[in-house]
Amino acid sequence: MPTEILSAIGVTAPVRTAGCDEVGRGPLAGDVVAAAVILGSSIPEGLNDSKKLTERKRERLFDEIKSSALAWSIGRASVEEIDRLNILNASLLAMKRAVESLSPLPDHVLVDGNKLPAWQFSAEAIVGGDGSIPCISAASVLAKVTRDRGMVQLDEEYPGYGLAKHKGYPTAQHLSALARLGVTPIHRRSFGPVARLI
């Protein structure tokens, strides 16, 4: 992590800094997935907000991040937890699980967004961090590739919904399939388009 960035937010280097981000807040189906990454001395080229990268670039970076990072971890919150806690709290829980699973643990955590989980770590929330802070960008990539792969697998278990294509987001295809085929155990019942069909 560049010293000037850490200094700007009041952190004195050197510290072991983790980046953390989540994906999957908007979909109607599937878990919310978070990742935490402590980058090593070699920072993969081309890191950016995962939504701004092609699938091919994300897949390449996924392997590169995992092999070069000092530590990385994935955390999840299930559909049941999303429905019980609400999507914001479930997202924070997934991030907490990701960071707490790192080994070694970080000295400081940079989180994409404007909310922080309740945890014991020194941390800073940075809006737009997934596109500007390398360790958060790396976490964004790991989280997205992990979740997307999971949705492709769920598409095989629940055919007809198009999950491999839209990854659970409320596209016209997904909404039409929900109305036609009904709600499955992987759908978030607390989300309006799903709740209306129950």
C-alpha cells in the first residue's frame, strides 16, 4: 500500500494493510460474497474495480492475486442471513468473516464504501476504493469471480432461471423465470420481486 495513501488517512507505515470488498448486494438470488486481501510486494498489473474489468481480465487477475498475495480470504453471508439481517448487515457480516479469516491478520483494513463492520481492527471506509486502492481492487476481483463461479454452479442445480448469465440480478429474463417457475431456496425472500411471489 503506498505510504502517501496511508499517511493521508492518518496511518503510519509500515503496516500490514488488507483491502476488503463485497459483491452481490443487488441480486435476487445467492449469497453475498466478500474478500479480503493483503498484497505482497508484487502488485498485479491492471487492478481496478472488478465491475470495470472484462471477465477474462478478472479470471487472469484472480489467479495472479491468489498466488502473489501475502494473504487472502473469502467470507460469505447466506441467503437466510440476508433475509434475517437485511442486505447491508449481511454484507458487513461477510466482510467481517473475510477479514477475520486472514492469516496473518492485518494491522489495518481499508474497506470499499462508507460503512465498517463491527470488529476489533483499525479500519477506514473509502468510497470508490475498489477503483483506486490496489488491495481493495484485488479484494473486489476475488469476491466477484468467486460469486460468479458460484452462480454458474447454481445454474446447473436450478436450470431455467438464467443464473449463469445474469448472476442473480433482477433482469427481465430472471423476473420472467421467477413468475413462470417460482421461488427457489436460493432466492432472497426479503427482496420485493421475490416477496411478491410468495
